[in-house]
Amino acid sequence: MIGEMGLAITGGLGLKALARTIHPYPTQAEVWKKLADAYQRTRLTPGVKRLLGAWLAWAR
């Protein structure tokens, strides 16, 4: 959103123009994060998964 605001200021655009803008979701950064999370889950061994599950259950 900072980039959009910077563009609006330098381009002399008003709030009306920003309101009409389509804001895509998910952002590129969120897509990369989801892909990385999915990859990391494939690397999780059953022993580590069990250990992390027990630790998270204890931490709640």
C-alpha cells in the first residue's frame, strides 16, 4: 500500500482514483510464503512433527 500511496502522490491522484483501484489478493509475497510453507511441511520428519505437536499442545 505504501507503493500505491507514493504513486498517488507523485502522479497527483486523489482518493477517488485509489478507491477505484482493484487490489489483488493474495499478494505475490503471500503466494511465496504459502509455497515455502508447503515445501517445508514436506521436509518434516514424523519424529520432529510429533515433538513439535507435543510442544505446541503444552504451550497452549
